[in-house]
Amino acid sequence: MAEQSKTFCILPFIHSHASVSGHWKPCCNAFYTNTDKHYFDKDGYTHNSWFTSERMDQLRKNLLNSIEDPMCDICWKSEKISGESLRTTYLKNDRFRNYQNNDDIVKNPEIKYLDLKLSNECNLKCRMCDYTSSHKILEDMEAIENDKTLTLPDNYSRSPSHEKFIDSKGIKQMPDHVFDELVNDILPNLELLKITGGEPLVQQQVLKLFDICIDKGYAKNIKLSITTNATKFTKKFLTRLNDFKSVHFDVSCDGFGKVYDYIRYPFNWNKFVKRIDSIIESNMSYSIATVPQMYNVENLPKLQNWNNKIQPISGNQVFLNTLLSPELSYNSLRYVPIHILDDVHKKIKKNKSNSVLVSRLEKLIDKNYQPTENEYKNIVNSVKSLDIVRKQSFKDYLEPMTTEWLEGLFKKYA
């Protein structure tokens, strides 16, 4: 039945995700539709009660019957734009093929794979992010709000449900009763563990979880994946992780050189390269995870070339994971002029190493979206607000064609 369904996804049958927004979801990419039970509430869901809830049962039924469940709208929209999505990526992933071919898993779902966001605590303020995933962004939000001449970027909008549970610094973390259930009921049978953030390696709860996995002997049965900005790697930490069955780092990197400095504020490219060197020295598996966006699309061929040069050095299967993209904010690729997209498409296609990005660019070029005047104004106001509070200027960081295009928008709409 799963193979016949056009909407099948393996994740809701093996996987649970607790979002730092305070809601439970079938995966990190999904919309939440349950507004009644937050995992921060004492009477809210836990991992198991959410996984076996009526809403999750309905989702699984829909996916088995070729029904596009609204909880998965991000994937449906992405597939209409480029033919690819997080769902299609998991379907092609060899790591999940055994689960997909297991009729018992489909008939009797069980949490085997956990995607954990234990906290939104982070040490960076990436431009495409928001304060539910980095508490540091709250500083910029407040600075923009205090300056009555500036406008909040749309991805910096306030979330009442998020603010219900944050502390004075804007940090949220998983409550003790959910963490205890994780340790006592989930970890013993877990096979895949993905840790994201915020930045996991600045979070004490994450480090405690690793220690528990190692000390109780769970680690030897768990394939660990850590999404990290790589700013906090130490030799001692990397050595400690050797107790896990396997370890893979998804290293977030959204630009080469100055473009990196601009987007992943306040870290810088030279320090980042040194952190990558430390992973190479540890001989651990890693990939570079990139979010294609207005700011970096012209820079992606340079990032790709750098990535290709370090592959022979590392000996690892290093690749640019460019699946995720801000589709619904001012920073979306759909607003970028066709001549820029076309130039990038030719360079990336020539490289022959990123079919997903090539396909996405082709779809965007073919669609040739024409932004409205209000959308152009939103781009200008959003870029302007962050540049002012961070004392930056896009002219000093971005690639030539992108800079020229933005300068034209500023002359017309600023």
C-alpha cells in the first residue's frame, strides 16, 4: 500500500519531532495543526502520546491513501515548485529503505528515529533563521522594534505560543517530564537520533543526553546525527562521541567568504574553515548543509568549488545539502531576477554535483515569478532593518549581480 500511494512518507511511521515552538510535529519540516497541547505544558503531549494520537493516526492514513495532508504542506508546495522535497529525499535515502520495505512498521508504527530540538539556545543570528530556533535573534528583534523607523523582517515575526515559555533571555528548553520520558522510555529502543537546535553544542541538556547514552550503553546501538554550526568543536568532545554506533555532522554553512560572514553573524569564514579542519582530523563523517536563499544564491558556485576541493582531503562523503529553502519569506529564491538564477544554474550544472539545486533553479527560471511592488518593498525594508541594527551593509558582502539588483531596489523603494 505504501508503494502505491503517491503521498507516502516513512517519517510519521518511525519518527517524532518536538519543536522548540512548543508543538509536536511529524517532522521538522511540517506545519503543526495541534494547538491544544504544547509539550511544555504538564498536561500536554509526550513523545509517545503524540506519536499515537488521533492526529498522527489520521496523518498516516492520509499518506497511505494518496491524500495530501495539510500538515505536510511545505513538502507538497516544494514538490510543485521543484519536484523535490524532504519527503522525496527520505524516500530515496538508503538509510530508511529497510523501514519503508517493512510492512510491520507500516502496520504497527514505532518510534525508531527521533529528531530532537531540546532548546532554541544558540550563539549565532543567521539571517534566514528566527527566534524560535535562535534565542539570540530576539536581541535584533527588540532593536528593530525600538527604532520606530524600521520594519521587522517577516521571518522575525513574534510568536505568542513561543513567548509563553521563554525565559528572560528568550531561551526555551524541553521540560523535565518530557526529558525523563525520553531517557527512560525512548532511548533504550532508539536506532537513529538527530539533534538540532539552536546550536546543540552550547546546550547543557544535549551534553547531558550524550553522557546518558554513553554511560548506559545505549550509544553503541544509536546512529547519531548532529546539525551544528561547528563553532564549538573541541578534540575532547569529538573523541567522546566515538562510543556511538556512528556519528554524522550536518554542518550548517550558508556562504563562502564574506557572504558567510554576512548571513551567519557574528561568526566568520576563517574561523569556520578551522572548525572544518578539526572534523577532518577526527576522521568523522560530515556534510555541508546549505539553505539556498536570496542572499547567497550567486555565491553558491564558490561554496560548491570550495566543498569539492576539501573532499579529497577529508576522505568523507561530503556534499552540499541544499534541500531546505525559505519559500515564504522576503529571502526566498523566487524573488531573485532570472538573469542571476540563470547564471548560477549554468555554473552549478557544469559542476555536475547538485541535481536537487539544479532542478529547483530550472523550475524557478521556467516559472519566472514577478514580485509585486509590496514584495519588493518588503525585501528592501527587511534588508535595511538588519543592516542598520548589525552595522553592516549588503554592498560590502554580497556578490556583484545580487548587490546591483538590491541597489536598484533601494533606489526605487527605500
